[in-house]
Amino acid sequence: MEEKNINEPKTVENIASDAELLRHSEIRDGRFIRYYGKRTEIVIPNHVTVISEDAFRNNRRLTKVVLGANVSEIQPDAFRGCTQLRQITFPSGLREIGTNAFLGCTSLTTVLLPRTVVSIGDGCFRDCSALRLVVLSASLAHIGGYAFCGCESLEEITLPQNLQNIHRATFFNCRSLKSIVVPDGVRTVGRYAFGRCTSLTELILPDALTHLGIGALSNCSSLRTFRVPASVRFIGDDTFSCCESLETVEMPEEINYIGNSAFCACKSLKAVDLPQALTRIGHSAFLGCASLKEAVIPSATQDIASAAFAYCENLQRVEISASLTEIEDLMFTGCFALREIVLPDSVEKIESGAFSNCASLARVVLSSKLAQIDGKAFAGCVSLQEISLPASLKRIGKEAFAGCSALQTVIFPNVRFSMERAVFVGCDALKTVVVPDAYHVLRLRSAKFGISKNAHMILHSELLRASIYAKLSDPSLPDERRAELAKQLSDMNPNQK
């Protein structure tokens, strides 16, 4: 059937059609309040100035609408849920479109806004899943949060220069959006603004931008490189989480905080230069960055939260120059390629599972102030052969070194400390254990702590005596030094156990 041209000159037929529209509509004082008819195509009369809230809400017959020349405002929810609406023509005097005005119009394909529009409300075109083309007004100063959220077919959009902010989830789940340039006047990008834009390969932000919200680019799985604007001072929670193709990120040196899960599951991230001003790294910040090979923690860093580098499978080198007091739980768990760790002398506590399952970890240098090693801190470190514990030690938690199957030598400090059960369970290669002189319970109850029956337990005094004898046997030893060692040996209690 030939489609009728609804813009054709007035005829008797058109006049009758207009009469039918008015008969099934509620219009008062220039406000189009509600339509009750069954027509699929509608031309709004020119005496209408406002399309009222809910005017066409959930009308599933409507396919085409031409707004009258004097319509200046479309109020919230006006066309919400019009799932068959394919085309709408906006008048040149339109200024505002309200909240959720076209939410769920799943057949709408094109939006061409006149130059007069200054504001688009929250969720205005949300879940318009067929929307492909959007031309925004040059005068547009406000785009509300969620405005284009869920517009899965939207491939390109040009933002007007008058914008100052991009609000929460404005383009969330725009899965076909490939590139976007944010105008120079924009100062903030809200939470999840571009989250789940899985085709996005380029996002250019102005240097004057000061704020990237939580999850702003999360799940942008095609994004490969990104430059954080120079005025940004922190990376929020989940900002780049699950950006699976992200390889490089350039951050300004003034960044002082990296939030929780900020780079979580960025499995292609090969290198990251942490800014020198960085004071805190949030929990799980780099969890699952499987391609990351090196992490250099700046001296300004005061806190690294739990699981910050967990499961960075190819992380080979960690340099910590910061004055950390704790290595928090699961911080490096599952870093299978990590071979060596040297802790700064400020560290007083290693929390549970901090280095668990670091399968290549062969050398550990502990802090001289370390007082506590929590449960499973080094469990499953199957390459670790020797551990020397500092004199500051006060407590070792349950299964702290469980499953360290290559561990051969353990040197305890010559002080009293508490130790929970099964600390060395599964350490079947353990041969030598140097124990405190006054801590006989280690000898009497070694099975409680998982120490193999085959392990040779030596008191510190016995080790010292053996060391002195070895030195005295050296014929080149100076007489003065020989006398000192002989006196030291005679002063030792021969009955000490």
C-alpha cells in the first residue's frame, strides 16, 4: 500500500483526519496532555506548545510523529515505551526534552535535533537499541545522565562545544560506538559514562578535564591505548576494569591515588609507569593483569590495599621503595613468575596469603622490623628453598609456609615468638631448622608445626659454636682474633640445650 504523505497540503480528508486526532486527544492551554486514539502516524497541531508528561507513554501503535511548529518542550516520559516509533520530526523552536522522554523506543533509528535545543534530560533516549544516527544541537549545553545508555546500534556521535560535563552512564552500553572526541569545555566525566562501549577504540579527552568517575571506561574491551588528561589527580574505582585490549596507559606524574579495581582484568596491559606522587593503590587495582611484567612502587606510596597485584601471572619484578608498614592480604597471590622480593625495612606485618602460590619465588628478604607473618602468607611458594626470619618476629600464623615443597632451611630468630599449627605442613624437603635456645617446644612438638621428622633441628648456640670452631680451624687466623673467639667459646654454657 502506498504510504500517505502526512505533510501534504490540507484537504477535506486531512481536515477530517485532524478532527479525528483532536477527538481522541486531550489538549488544554497549548499542552498536549494525552492521546487515546489508535492511529500510527500523527501530526501535532501548531497551537500545541508543550507535549506533556506521559502524553504517548507505552503507545505501541505509533510509528511516526511530526511535532507542530510551536512545540518548545517535550516533558518527561512523553514517548516512553513507544516501541514501534520509527521516526519523529522535531520543530525548529524546540528547546528542552525531558527525562526519559523516549526511553525504550526500540524502533527509533534517527534523531536530528534542531539548533535551538539546549537540554536533554536524564535517560532521554535510553535503551533506544535501534538508534544509529544522532545529530545534536550546537546550542546543547546539558545532556543528562543515562541519556544514550543502552543505544547499542549508535556508532558515532559529535558532542557540542557548549558541554561542560558528561554525566553518569550517558553512553553506557553503547556497544557500537567506535570513536568519540570530548569537547574542550568538559571538566568531568561521570560514573560509567562510557562503560561497556565494547567497540570503542578511541576516546580523546581535553587536558583541562579534572575528574574521571568510577568505572568511566570499564569494559571498553577494544580500547588499546589511553592518555589520562594532565589535570586529573586520581584514577577512580573500576575506571579501566575489564579493558581486555588495553596495552598502555599514560598517566600524569601528579596522580596520587589509583582506586579499587582500577585496572582489574586488563589482561593485555604490559607496562605501567606509576606516578611519583602516588600515595595509595586500592584493592585489586591491578588484579589479573596477566601481561604485566614489572611493578615499581614509588617512594611516596603509603598504602597498597589487598590483592592489588594478585594473579599478575607474568609479573617478574617488584621494586618497593615506599615505606609501607604492611603487605596486605593476597597482595601478590598467584604471581607465578615473581622470582624475588625484597621488603623495605618499614614492613611490620605480612598479611594472609600475601605471596601465596608465587610458584617461582626463590628469594625473600624480610624486613628487620617484621613482627607478624599471617596464615598462608607464603603457602605454595614451591621454589623457595631458604627463609631467614628477623629478630623482631612475634608471631607466625597457621600454614604460613604450607606447601613450600622445596624449602630446605629455616632460620628462626633467637627470641621467643608464637607460632600456630601447620606452619610448615607439606614442606617435605626441609632439612635444617635453626631454633631459639630458649624455645624447646619447637623440638618437643615439631609435628604440631608441620616440621618433618627428617629435619635436623639446631639451637642457635649450637650453630654459633660450630661457626666458632670452623673459624678457629683456619690456620691463617690472626692470634688476636683467635684469642677473642676462644674466650667467646669458653664463656658459652657447655650444658646449654
